[in-house]
Amino acid sequence: MNITLSDAAKSRMKTYLAARGKGIGVRLGIQTAGCSGMAYVIEFVDSLNPDDIAKTHDDLTIVISQKALIYLNGVAVDYRKEGLNEGFKFINPNANGECGCGESFTI
């Protein structure tokens, strides 16, 4: 699993996990959505599924299912705050295109 997290992304994920008060890590995944076909998902993880792959980044466990890894291997995740907008930004070398708003992608 080749996933890169910026310091800002790691910090924000750790903050959310700590505020939640439980969980073993954060799951990066995909779901069918948006005008381009697939959207990124970030979820809390309380237990691992049989097909999960886990990797620790500076005391933060990132979990990805083997099915999602096909689409997310090599992805870089950043957290950006620009004016009133803030959120996670995925830079995915596997994506062939994104919708205009950047919320969904296609492979």
C-alpha cells in the first residue's frame, strides 16, 4: 500500500479520531457517487475486516480494503483550508478525470 498523507491531513485525522474518543484508525475508500462515477470516503475504523490492509503513519492507522486499493494505490491526501472552504484533497495518479467540483473521479 503506497499512500501518502501530508502533515496537515495526518493532524486533522488524528484530531477527528481523538474527538470521537474511540477507534483504531481511519479508512480511506471509494463509493459510487458523483457525476464522474466514484467519490472518496473517509470513515472511522473500530475493527478490521478480513480484506483490510492497515498501515501506520506517525501513530495514525490508515486502513484500505483490498478492493479499494486498486483505485487508491499511490494516492496523496492533503488537508487544505482556503478562505471559508476546508477539507481533504486527494491527488490520485490513477484517476483519468474529475468532475468540475472535484468531488468525484473516474479511472
